[in-house]
Amino acid sequence: MAKPPHAGRRLRSATVAATLTLTLASALTACSSKGSKKSDYAEICVHRATMMRVAESLCLTDVTGVYGWYYLPRKSGKSENALPDSGSSVNSGGGGTFVRPGSGSISRGGFGGGGGTGGG
């Protein structure tokens, strides 16, 4: 029985697709393992008047100054500070500030460790 004219191409396409999938999976695994280190600060969006945590999209689109990025230290002594959930009050006595820290790593929302460095 004769092979269909495109049988070789289909096999090569499937091999290329499988190789690309494995490469992408490896890259994502490497990125997630690098991000397992906790950052020094968490950057969260808060309503400035009520000190309630809100969706990050509000800080990204706000032009009125009602919302702002609030920086919470991730560690206090040897224990790790818990971050408030969206809609929860932010403890202003927890060492946080609206001023971006000048040093240390910052992660938006408090996840991972590679969110950037202070300054700017």
C-alpha cells in the first residue's frame, strides 16, 4: 500500500510541535523555580482614603489619585507578613508606605521575587 503524499510532513510537524511544547514547559518551570524566593516588598493597590485593598487595575488606570500603590515589607523580623485580600483593610501600622522603596526587590501583588528593584 502506498503512503499518502504528505505523511512525512505530518510526522515532522508533529515532532516540531512536541519539541516546542517541551521547550516551553522547561522554560516555564525554570522561571517558576526562580520566582520562589520571596521579595522584600509587596506592591498592592489601595484606596488612599479607606486603606482598603482593591483590584490592581484601579491603580493602573487611575488619574485622580484616589488609588495608589502601597508597599508592604514582606518580612517583619523572622516571620512573614500576610497580605490583605482584595476588599480587606490594609494595616497602616505594618510598616507600609506609599513611597516606593529605594532598595530591595518588589513584587506586584506580593507573588514571586523578581518584580524589580527599588528606585525610579
